[in-house]
Amino acid sequence: MTELQDHGKARHRRKKTTLQAGVPLALAAAGVMAYGTAFGVFGENVLPKAAAATVPAWADDTADGFASVHALGQQGTYGGRGGKTVTVRTLADLEKYATAREPYVIVVAATIPMNPKGKEIKVASDKTIVGAGTSGHIVGGGFFLGQGVHNVIIRNLTIRDSYQGIWNDKEHDWDAIQMDGAHHVWIDHNDLRHMADGLIDSRKDTTYVTVSWNRLSQNNKTFGIGWTENATADLTIHHNWFRETEQRNPSTDNVAHAHLYNNYLQDEPGTDITSSYGNYARGRTRMVLENSYFEGVDNPVIKDATAGLVQRGNVFTRTSGRNESGGTAFDPKAYYDYRLDNAADVPALLRSGAGPQRSIGTMASAKTAAAAQSTLTVAKDGSGRYKSVQKAVDAVPAGNTSRVVIRIAPGTYRETVKVPANKPHITFEGTGRSRKDTVIVEGRAAGMAKPDGSGTYGTGGSATVAVEADDFHARNLTISNDFDEAKHRHLNGHQAVALRTAADRIRLDALIISGDQDTLLLDTAGKDRTGRVYLTNSYVVGNTDFVFGRATAVIDRSVLSLKKRWDGTSAGYVTAPSTPAGRKGFLITRTTVDGDVSARSFHLGRPWHAGGDASLDPQTTVRDSILGAAVKAAPWTDMGGFSWKHDRFAEYHNDGPGAGAAGGDRPHLTDAQAAAQETADWFGDWKPTGG
């Protein structure tokens, strides 16, 4: 088989949106800041279209990488799109539709045991097989894609447990997914583990394959590619988490173009499984290996003398043995476009984003779909559907998969609001002419006793608005905590949060977030969880640690407004990051830091090692911003016995009376360092929009 000449540009698996920063902020001007909500969307060109009213967003997803390339008469990989969508809960139904000649989108909504054990369903072309949220499990067998089978998506499934008790099993060829001579296959967001043979076998010139965002674990021979004398196969392998897998992670034998990037290979010490090797380029393989993270892996990268392997940007932690590269490979961008995440961010990205996702494969009921597509209204005077914001949140169905916009009429809503973790895709939108017109406010503080006698609120519990659900948006309103410090000066615990976020992909635009101590808590759902926040065109008001937490957050084109303390003194700290090691912390860019306070009275930040945790690595970068005279000449300071100099605090290209030259008490980024600390570097695969 000769090398094909009709490689084309990729069609990407998700509709892309431009990074919407809003209308530039006129920093010196008073009044309301404008905000934008325009989107730029790439069309899908000739791919079959789904009916927008009946098919959820995930059904429009198409592959990226080599699976997106137009070749062999196939225009990218889009699976069963355009065919009927069916939901299956039995082996008989799954096999019926997977082997049919017609295109189908097959939603697996139950645990399906294979009978006999080791059975591999022979999937036909033009199929999407997708798990419904996290409920689709295939137990004891898997799928087989034979010669010429093409345009297949296997997605969001857990395929597991055909293991027969023999570690190096030579008798049971029972894989999760085996492909012999197939092409245009996308394997995405699956959990593959504990099989008798391979988790993925790509054999006999199988080509135009993308394997992305999967968890592969508890296996010996994990992911093998080859079983051919030809060097014609093209595969993209990105954002996969290989954990406790001994060999073939993957092994690529005679692969013409193997592009591996942003994968996480992890071997934890003290377990029963020890890695033999990581990525392996065999035979005449040409491999490009970029921005992957290897942790505890023996022989992390190896190659044959005949293979070409180009490495760049990879991170190796606690690895030993062979780590090789050499020869020539290829330029992946000659075949498709792609964007690299920073290697240091990969473990956190994949812990939260790899494997089955609740938002994929779910088919909302008519009632849920109607609620999800509607706009809910809130008005104090009863002219809306609800009189309180919390009542509107309560009305959103749990597990919602489409955006719900809660439009809040002008007025002051004295209440606390919680958006629980099982209600993603909610937007709060004030409908007034100004963000000042719509106000959500309460006055709790950390040291206040709860009415039920169960103790005090604590810092997190003091929040006026608490967001625990992913993909939350808010715009054109004020969120405030008006706790009266002077009145409660003897209270033990003056922390009073206006807004707390503890979720991922939070978009905040054109807001006023107002308080005194601990105004804006940017947190995550857990220390090992990702929490990304993009705040634009907004005012954040406070005095002590008033932007704090462990989230990965960008504050862009905004005003950090400094205020005096309750007793009239001017002294404070803008940020108190508690960033976990290996993560991004706070990036403040194109923003003004100033207020009606004394000159040289405020620090830009200090390191919060929450609970005395020395493993944390707090980060604040302030760049391309205007610093008022209130900012101290030595803008960083210690906290709780931890020195800011041991963590990550820096400036770059700031201006204004509070700016200053680089020095021992005022580190500045180099141009090269600044190039890696821009907004896009903070967010990885997330492209925040005005939404």
C-alpha cells in the first residue's frame, strides 16, 4: 500500500469559539463597562447535520487529529451522525445496531455483560457507540472493527474485566477494542481496564485513528499498534491517562506517522504493577512526542535504531532507565491543526477530564429538554416566574446538559444562593442597564453562628453566592457581602465572602463583586480537581486577601478596587493564592489595581499555604496592568510562616505610580517567561466565551 497523497486539514471534534474578552476597558473612565458575547464558530462543511431540536450537542462532535483527515474516500470521522439514535440496555440490542448496515448513534445506558465472556462485537461502518453519562459499561468483552470498517466513534464507555487471572495471557485474545484494517476511528473519553489481552489493539494497517481523553489502567499489554510489514498507518494519541499499565503504552510498530502529545503516563510506587516501558517507537515508525508527563515510569521513551523519534516539551518525574530520541519524524501541522497544553498542566487536566463524562451521551427527556432550553426569569415584584434567585436555581433539572439562562430583573435580592454540583450550564444574567441595577447580597461572616446551632459558617459557608457546578456563567450584576465589621468588631472571624466558586470552566463578565475581607474565593471541588475561572470587565472590591483560593484563574481587563478597613486604616493584600504544585494560580492582566486608600499601603499578594500545607506552590502574576500609588514598593509579603520568595510571585510590563523596576523584592518575568504566562496558557483545552 503506497502512502496516500490526499491528506487534508482537520475538522475538529468540537465547534470552536473565539476567546471573547469583551470590549476593551477604559480604565480611566467612570461608569459602566461594556461586555461582548460574540462567538466565532467553525462550520462542519460537508459532514451530515443533525436536527438541532432533537439531538444534543455531543452528537455533533467530530474527531480531531488524524481521524479528521479526508482520505480513503472518507471525510473525517463523525460516526453515526445523520442516522437514527437508539438507546440500548441489552447485549442483543447493542449487537443488533452495532452490526447493522445503516448508520446509528447507539447510546449505551446500562451495564451490559458479554456472553460468552471475551465476545467482541463486530462493529460495522458509520456507527457512534456512546455511553450515557457514566452509566454505559461493557463487561467481559469489547468491540472488533474488521478490514475496511470506517467512520466509527467509540466514546464515553467503560469497557472492563475480561481478565482471566493470567498476567501475560497468551490464550485469550480478549481486547476492549481491536481494529484489523479499519480506518477513520475515534476512541474518546473511555475508561478501559483489566482486560485479558490489550485495551486497544490497532493492527494490520489500521489508519486515520485518534485516541483521546481516555483512562487506560490495570493492564499488562495496554495499547499495541502494528502487526504489519507496511509503514502506512497514521495515528494521533493525545490527552490519555495511562495508569498502572506495564507495557505497550503505546508500542508503535511500523507506523508512518505517530503523533503523541499531552498524555500522562503514571506508575505509582508500591503497587502490584510496575511499568516495563512507556512510549515505544519500533521498526520504521516515525513518532513525534510532545508535552507529555511521565511519572514514576521505567524506560519512559525507547526506540529501535530504525525508528525516528522526535521529543519536545515532555516532563519526566521519578523516571529511570531508557529515555531516547533521534532521527527525523514529521510535522503534524502538515496534516491537521492542534494546540498543545503545557506539560506541567497535564496531570491535573486528565485527572478531571479523562474518561467518561456525565455531559456526554445523555438524552434528556422531553421535560428536561424543555426546561434546559428555556429562559427562567426572576423579579422581586412577581412579574417573573420566580421571586428569588435560589428558587430559579432549584427549578433547573439535576444533570442538566444544556445552558439555562436565569434572567434577573433589577432589584436587591437579599438571599444566599447555591448552585449545586449536579446543575451545570447555568447563567445568571442581570437585565438592568447597569451591573449596579441587579444586586444579590447577604451579610454573613465566618465567625457567625448558624441558626440551627451547628457551629459557625466558616469562610466558605459565608458566601452570598456559592457556585459548585461546572460551566457556570454570570454577567451584568452585583454580588455583595455587606457584613458590618464595625458593628461586629469583636467577632472571631471577619472573613465574609461575596462569591465562592468551586468548579471548573467558570465565566464571569461585567460584574461588581464587593466585600471587605476575603471577597472572592476562587476554589476547586478538591485539591486534586481542576477549577478554571475567567473574570473580565469587572470590579472586585476588598481589602484583605480579597482574591484568594487554589483555582486557576485569569482576571482580565478589570479593576481591583482597594478600600479601607472598618476602622479607617489603609492596609491590605490583594491576593492570597493557595495553588497546588504543578498548577497555574492567578494571572492578573490588563487590569487596574487602585482605590481610595493611602499611598504604599497594599501588597499585591502573599502565599496562603492553607492548613500549613508546605506542598502548595502559590502563584500570582500581575502583568500589563496599571498599578496605583496604593501598591507598596515591595509588593509581595510572607504569610503564616511561609516566605513568598519560595513560591511564584512576579510582575511583567506594569505601569502607573505603583509599578517599579525589577529587584530582589520585586521579581519581573523575562520575555521568554512571559510568553508562557498568557491567558491561553492558563486554560488548556477550555476556550472561554461570553456565553
